[in-house]
Amino acid sequence: MGMVEEFPTNVSRAIGRHAWQARYLAAKQAAARGGGSIQVAHLLLGLLEQQDAVVMKLLSRGGVDIPALTHDIEALVGPATLDPSTDCAEDQDWAALRELTVEQRLSSARFALTLMEIQGRHRPPVPLPNSDGVNDVAILAMEVTERVRSDFIEAEHLLIAIALIPGDAASGLKNRGFDPEVAIGLLNNPDSAFRRPPAPLWQRSELLSGVRERADEYAAANHRTGVTREDLLSALATVPSMATARLFKRAGVDRQLLIDRLGSVKPLDEQALSARWSALHLSEDSKALLLRADQEAQRRGHSELGFEDLFLAVLASGKGAAFEALTEQGLDLDTCRRLFEETASAAGTE
């Protein structure tokens, strides 16, 4: 299994941010012990190291002594003897990728960044594959998400799956008092305090994935470590989509003038591409902008995020170069809201 795949390809549900991080930490645990693959016990150690709030609450609810459980599992896998950041070789696929020219590897870079995308996941520290046991856990976790009516496989679903599959890790959990069926019951109650709050719409929107990918490129081309709201608006203006073309046409925006005003669109050079291998992240302003886009979608009674919601969020922000670039073209929030609402109503009556 290649390094970027990380979970079995027959796991069809989306993998949540906390589940990805648990697998990342499991890779570190396995590498530190010189393992050739990630075992179920390493995954459990990753979950315990992560200390995700939902996982910790479920364990505590079962009366589990978490430090004692950690000691049990560490005794099972043995002591850490290696530093995974220095003692593990590069994955061959990634090493080969680094030998390619910028033009040759750009599409591969986009693919890799798509896997990290908006949820802030890190590149795994080592190229260790999953053991068959870990793949079984991931597949069973998918079934657990169906039982508790969740859209994402998250850390708590991995924990329950570990406890349901017979093995040393499951025995360690049960011996310390964790009952997976009780945990499923707690998660299955829609009013339960143990259920994870739903992710913001912008984290669940496939529509915006191309915008975010392009915004990553603009941030890297400008040698930034974070994606700004200007990068997001530039990406919205340049992403090849009929929907965005109609959006700017309806609003009466001169896209080229907007792009020139923002100044984010630059060729992606070698230095910028190298910067993309580090963890590009959303700036705090960008996070606030996307949450505002969520509010715009909910205000209009939509369960999915649209391009127009991001456009309106820039206007609703009331500040910054992206806001100024739109208002300079005579736009205001209330007018654009009415315009998009009228267009949506007209489309619904056709």
C-alpha cells in the first residue's frame, strides 16, 4: 500500500481529521519501534496519544484508567528505540517524485495535497503500510459509522472497531472496562454529549475542493505558509467552472480586473513548489471567511456550500484586500444577496 493511500481503498466513507491524525500518530509509534507495518496496537497507541476529546470521554465513561491502558499497550508493543524522523528511509514513490521536474510532478503534487486539503492533515512521517489487522479495523469502522449514522469515519469509530475485533488490543480495552456496544449506544443518541459536532459545511464541500487546491497554489507561488482570503477569492475567480463564470457574470464583476487587483496569480516556481511540501494551512482570516460562508449557506436554507456563499462571505467580512477588490467594482452585500436569491428563485420556477 502506497504512502498516500493510508486507508484501504474499499473504505468508501470519508475519513475525518481526527481519524487521519490517529493514523499519523500510529505510524510514528510503529516507526519508533522499528516495525515493518502499522499494527492494531500502534493504532490504539496513536488514539491514546492524540487524546481526542470524544475518545477520552468514551474511555472515561467506561471507567477506563487511561494511563494504565497506555502502559498495557506499550508493554505489548515494546519500548521505542528509534527516532522516526531520522531513522526511517523515504518512501520510494516519494523519492522518485522528488526527482521529477516542476512540470512533471505538478499533477502528482496536486493529488497529494488533495489528500491533505482543507482539514490540515500532515504527511505521514514514514512509509509504513497498514497491517491486515489495521485494514480490518478501518473497514469495520466504516460499519460503525453506519450504525451511529455518521458521515465520516472518526477517531471514536476506530476505537470501537479496535475493541470489536478479537486481539491483544481489544483484550487490553475490555480488561480495563471499555464496552464497545455501550459506546455505540452513546454515539447513537442524537442528543448525546458524546456525539462529535458536525463539521462545518466548508469542510464537507466537494464543490470547494478545486478552489482550495488552487488557493494552495497561489499561496505557495507567493511564498506564503498560509492560505489567505485573497488567495481564496483569486482561486474562485480563476477556477475553470461554468458555475463560477455565471457567478461573476451575475454580479457584474470584471474578473480580470479583480485578478490583477488581488495579485495572487503568479507562476508556480521551483521554490514555491518545494514550499508546498510543508504544511500549508488556512490563515485565521481564511477560517473566519469560510465559517462566514457557512452562515451564508445556512441563512439561505442550504445544506451544502456554494460558490456564491464564498463570494458573499468576502463581502460580509467588511475588511481586507479581497473585500476592497470587490467593493471597488461597485458591489455591496445586500444587493448581491438579493441578486443571488432572485436568480435561485427564477431557476426554481423554470
